[in-house]
Amino acid sequence: MIEIRSEREISLMLEAGKVVRDVLASIEKIVKPGVTTKELDSDAEYLIKKLGARPAFKGYRGFPGSICSSINEQVVHGIPGDTRLRSGDILSIDVGVEKKGFYADAAITVEVGDNVTENARKLIAVTKESLRLGIEQAVEGNRLFDISHAIQKYVESSGYSVVRDFVGHGIGEQMHEDPEIPNFGKPGTGPRLKKGMALAIEPMVNAGGFEVSIMKDGWTVVTKDKKLSAHFEHTVCITDKGPKILT
């Protein structure tokens, strides 16, 4: 069942969303060659707690980190560790928090150093724009897969592919709620979008094929062809004035 959130609940989600936004902005500033993803994770956890929230990922089904840090061909759910970032890498950072009983979730992909290829930069730009186009469709009266189709159409017309095994989701009093939000689909289908729905929209875009696999750690998702992947996400609420980005 898709929950409809009250104005009060949306205001609480916005509080959580501001924490996510501030943490992502802070972590992005310290991404540089030589830094380990564990160091980024430690800084993120400190800031989340300082801002009065709880890292939603830590301990979720046993996940050990406060953020997901996915490098290059890693799509999502990368576990922070001792890997040092190198100039030319791209890094996806996913942050989720709980504050006052409500959740928010967002992700960005950033360049590391000065040696990032033009192809990698384009992949990041296309993924970020596909999220904007998806959010544009998150309006009262549209169908859920209008969001999905907008993302898929733009990504595939740009020469990339959308991951099909992992999807966006509803969000609110739980990190993952109904509905699932694929990044592909037929327009004009799916549940009708209504005021008060809260959605975590998150295109995951591969430079090559859409096929992925999970590494031996049981978490990290990688592209099967080992080509680059990028990820962007916002938590969005549907209002009678259009989509409201909470993160």
C-alpha cells in the first residue's frame, strides 16, 4: 500500500532531507585522491549524528557502513573500506538518515581529481539530468511509470542503459516502502500519483549494458561488463504545486 503523508509528516521528512543534503555537500568537498572511503564514511556518520539524526544504512540488514560508496564500475551498495580514491575515479555516494521517526535518502556521483575522462563526465551529466526529468513527471494525476519512462527515454537516447535489477522506492516511516520505482517502463501505466506520496527516485545508469552482479561481500553491485556506472537520487514529495524535493 502506498502511504499518503500529511503536511506534518512531510515537514518531518524535510528535516531529515536537510540532513542528507548537508551531509552530501560536506562529503563531496573532501573527496580527493588518497582519501579512503572509510574516512568519508566516518566523517558522514559524525555529521549525521551532530545534526540530530541517525545513519539509516548502518546495520540495515547487516550493512556495515553509514554511507554507500561505489567506485567506477560499482553501481550501488559499495561498502566503505580502506580503498584509496585515485585521480580519474568516479564515486557514487548514497546517504540515508532517520530523524524523528522519518527517513530521507539521496545520492550523487562525483569526479575524483583532475583525470576524469570526458566519457565519465558525460555519464555523470546524463544520469543527473535523467533524475531531473524523472522528477519533472512526479506530479499529481500522472502515473508512476511516467517517471520511469522519462528516465529510460533520456538515458537510452544518450547511448547508455538503465539498471533493471535495482529500483527506487517509496519512503517515509521506513527507508523502503511501496511503491517500487523502476527506471524503465511504459508511460501512462502504474499507480496514479497523488498529493502526499513520497518517493525516492534514483536512476542508476551504466556506460555499457544494464546487466549487473553482486560481489562476494554480498552487497556491492557491479556492472557485468565492468564499464562505469553513475547514480543520482532525491527524495521527492508530490504536492498540488508540483514535485517538492526534500533532499
